[in-house]
Amino acid sequence: MINWSTDEAKFRKENPKEYKIWRLTHLLNYGLDGEKLDAKDVKKNWGLIKDRIDKPTEVYLKFLLWGKQPSSTRINRDF
């Protein structure tokens, strides 16, 4: 992931915890670009990132991480 508007090295050094949340949020919103996320990190920081990601992504991640399928959304289980 390349971000042109943020000095990532400086951000990571000065605010490592906030940087981690920012990075998770950006990866979820704008694509993983071949990277893999650790489910433990996403679960651990869920309370902080759930309001920062788009709604369809939030619903799908809830399904993937906790198996919670919303009644109003049909999710195809056979790929």
C-alpha cells in the first residue's frame, strides 16, 4: 500500500499504536495489495476500526471473523 499524503515512517515512529489502527483501516478500505491481515489484530482493534471502514466491509468482516450473518444481507457461502 502506498499512501502519498502521509509520512508513514514518521507516523509509525511517533504514534505506533495509532499508526497500526490507521494502517489496518486503510488496508481494509483501499485493498490489501497482496498483503495478509492477522485476524487476531483485526479482532483486537475491532472497536476502533469498525466505525472507520465502509458498511459492506464491516458486515463481511463480522461474518468472516465471528460468523455473524445479518438477516438483511445474503452472503454466498459456496465459492
